[in-house]
Amino acid sequence: MRVVPSLMADALAGSAPDGRMVFHAFYDGRLASVDPLPAGDWSVKWSARSRTVVRGEGSLVAGDDVGSLSPWGLSDSLSAAGSMVSMVVHCGGESLDLGRFTVVANKPDEALHRAHNRWVLSGASVGVTLAELSKLIQDDEFISAESPPSGATVISEIGRLLTGRVGVIIDPAIVDQTLPPMVHPENRLEAVYALVDMVGDARFTGDGQFEVYAPATTPQFTVRGGDMGDLVRVEREQGRDNFYNFVVSTGKDGSGNELKAYSRIVTGPLRDGGPFGRRVYRHNAVANTQKGVQADADTTLARLQRDSTVEIPFECTPSTLIYAEAGDYGQVLYPALDGSEYPLGGRLIEASLSGGAAGFNPGRGVLAVRVQDVEAVAQQVAMSRRNP
């Protein structure tokens, strides 16, 4: 969760907050202008999906009536060769950094007409595509194979791989561990996130630092409906690709002979042989005995069941997603036709904000809620339908 200044928090809690997003351009560490970019429509989305590496992206359209912003050279303030844009919320007389982004593309749109025997600019704008600073780390691949030095820990190795690139912040709740002998993936950012997965999660702070944090397991924010609530709209989304019900684990014994073990779901809607059918997940076990490979299959299936989720997309007042960050744990009080509210808690895997010159649009988020929790609500809903 972001720490919101008190006056801003009071203003965001009001019925008509005066919030607006302000953008500044930087090049080579220097502010391009003390004046903010004249931004029109803009949007930003952060992701905490495990398969997403560059987890923040955005766009804006900057007005350019005199043609001073439209980039030509690679060292211009909105060029795609190293320019940065900061994104800051202003509300209640206070400000809050939401992120630093690198410009990955620009597209000037200039309208000219002929007057007095010369070309005159009628109006212009610059469309800018942005990516979180992790894009710079992703592009900075290893030149040759990299391995942690002897005695390295997860945290020391993250620091080593990011030295001179971004600042690193470590949550005090993180429990460090010594690394075994290993070779990193070729991509630096993939290597960093592989290390992060061993101890927690990571995201970029508003001032552009890489924060390794311990994910929360209880709600840090709640979105609810009603006249005084934050909820605008809520949906549900199921995907077959989120579910597995059969695990095949493979290992080798001391003589190199293959060992194979299976584990499957035998009860419930996802049971093997039921209406869902069979969806196989394959896993390489480090065990070298049949008993050990079987234990690996059972453990892997238990983990897949625990991690299987249903996505709950929702719209809310923008203030919710000024406080909450992708990766936070939250809950939506899901309204039902019988007047009940069902709490659905999970990890915020997407958080999106957008707006324009007039202010903010509603925020959009996606919670990943465990299948078991959704099934529990399904049983309550079914009961209320039978006994209206």
C-alpha cells in the first residue's frame, strides 16, 4: 500500500476530490522543463501476474501547440533513447509519486497549413508510450553466462545484479537465504525475478526504486458498493487454463533410470474423470527414489490447488487504486441479488488508472481469488437461491 499524505487522504475521501495526474519529462537525469507536460488523455497499468516481467506500462498524449515538444533528435526530452517521465498525483494541495517510466516510443502528430508563403503549425500533439524502469533492466542482458559468487544470498545477489542501475529497498520482513550453485537466465530481469520468487515479490516504488517485499495474506484494502462505497462495477472471470487436476512428476534414480509418479484430484468439480476432464501438469522432481518422486507429485498438486484462482475484475473510485498497488492483498464485497455481500479476498494482480484534462476516470483492478473461496461463495449463493 502507498503511504498517502494526510491532506491528500482527506481530499480523496471527499465526494468530489480535485485530483489530477501531473507528468514531467527528464533526460539524462535533468528535468526538461519546470512546467509539467500538457497531458491530455493518459493511462497506466501495473501488473503482478507471475509471468509478467515488465510490470508497468502507460501512455499519454501531450499537447504541443507550438511544436516544441515533438521530438526529432535522440536527446530530445520525449525521445525513445533514454527519456524518462514521472507520474505524480496532485490532490488536496499535496502530491504523491506513482512511478518513473522510460519512453519506449513516441509519435508526433503535426497539422500544418500554408500562410503567407510559409508553412504554419495549426496544432500538434505527441503520443508517448511508457514502460516501467524494469524495461531498462530487461534490455541490459548479460554479455556472458552469470553465476552468483560463492556464499551469495538471494538479497546480496539481487543487489549485485542491479548495482548501478536502480536503487534497491528490502522489506525487513523478508527472510534471506543462501543460494545453491546455479547459472542465471540470459536476461538480467528474468534472473532478478527468479531470485525474488525465492523470498517474496517485488515492484518499483513511486520514486523509481526496486522494492523486494513480503506479500500480505490479509486484506489491506476493501472495495464495497452502496452510496458511500468505492465499487462501481464488479465481474467474474473463469479460465480453464487456470486449473490442473493431474500431475506427472519425473525423476531419476542413482543409476539414471527414469522414475515417474502421478497425483490427481479425485473429488469435487475438478476431479479427474469428471465433467472437467483431465488437464496434465508436468514437473521435474529432484528426488532420486520412487517414494520421493511420489511425494513431489503430491506436493505439486497441492500447490496447484492452492494457487488456482478465479479472476474478479472490478471498477472502483480512483482513490482506491491510488492507495492500493499491484501485489497488495485486498477484498471485494461482492453484491448479490438477494441483498447479501460476499467477501472475496485475493491478490491485486492488475491495477489501472486513466484520465484526461478533466481528471480521473474510474479505476480498474483485478483480484485473483482462490478457487476454494469462490466455491464457498457459490454454495452460499446456491443456498440463497433455493431458499429465497
